Amino acid sequence: LFLGTLNGLKTYDKTTGNVVNVRIIQHGHQPKLIWSMVYNQGLLWTGCEDGLAAYAPGPGNSLRQVNTGRISTRLAYSHINALYNGRDGSLWACTQEGLFNIDTKRRSIRHRLTTHDGLPSDIVYGILEDRKGTFWISTDYGLCAYTPSQTAADEKSNPAEGGKIHVYGKSDGIRNVQFMAGAAYAASDGQILFGGTNGVTAFYPDRFVTNRYAPRPIITGLTV
């Protein structure tokens, strides 16, 4: 079992209870603060304060960094808040510069979502996919639902392009405006939970009802 800690990467042996340091070298030095880890395409991906990296087993109790091409170049020194595996096998990286959708098989960045696409903030703290394929994204300034483009069924298409983003804030009953890095959990019954500075925001996406009708304005008086 790998453990990402404030003092580097460690392994935990469930049988003996021993915790052992794992030596990894990232961009010439050993990273200390590891925010998030996921397995994808047979590699261990780590998100740290100083970038995204992928590792394969090395000699002894060590990991060998793998060259991931343009991914390493673009996200080598980005602050990674959280990593998440989508159902389509792609990797999502929540950063201080937006949300990145990564094709780990082709080792390329498919798309980047920022405030220009409708996010309430470029500082993204967490992401979860619900049962209907909608992605719920927690940020530094609100919660949003991202519905990918319908063309995502085509493997060659980019599911992160052409989608719709709906932002939820205090007017929608969301108590948290600022969320916390990596504080996200999807329960087995479909409930989505995000942790923030004002406690935990929990909800069932299936129970959301979207009002698609704009209120009709009525003029009750006119003063000149």
C-alpha cells in the first residue's frame, strides 16, 4: 500500500505493520509533499506541489520515473491538488491553473478547462464522476457540474471539449464556496461529498432538478 505524506512517498505492509520510505526522484530531487496518487496504464502517477510524474517499479524499494512526453513538459512544475481516473480511462489533474484531461495511453493532454470555459476559478481542488457521466468539480470559488460533449462516445474525440458547465453557489444552497484539496468522495449509493472551509457538502446528483424555464417578466407599473 502506497502512502503519500508530508514527507515523501512511503509503503505500508499490512502484515507486519511496517512503514518504509520509497525513494523517488522527480525533476532532479526527491519530492516531499505528495497530494494525490492513482494507478493508470500500469504506472503510479503522483501529484505534488512541484508537478505531475509517473513511476514504474525500480530496483529494490524504489520507483523509476517514466518519461511521459508532453505531459511531463506541461505539468512538470504545476501545483497538483488532486488526481482522478475517469471511467473512459483518462486521467484528470486538478491544478492551480485549471483542470487537465490527460490521455495516458497516448501520453498527451487532451484538453484544459479554465475560467474561460466557465469554471468559477482556475484553482481546482477535486473532481468526481457520477453515475450519469457528469463530472462534479470543486474549486476555490464554488462547485460546478461539467457535462461532456455527446461526441465523447467516439474514442478519437475529445470529451473535454464542447461540454457544458453549470456553477452552483450560495444561492443554490451550497454552504461551501471555498473547497479543500483532495477532499472528495463518491459513496457506493451515488452520494457525492466535497470537503470545504465550512464543513462537508453532500448531495445526490440523481435528485437534482434543473429549472429549464426562465421566469416571464410582468410589468405592473410604469413611472416617467
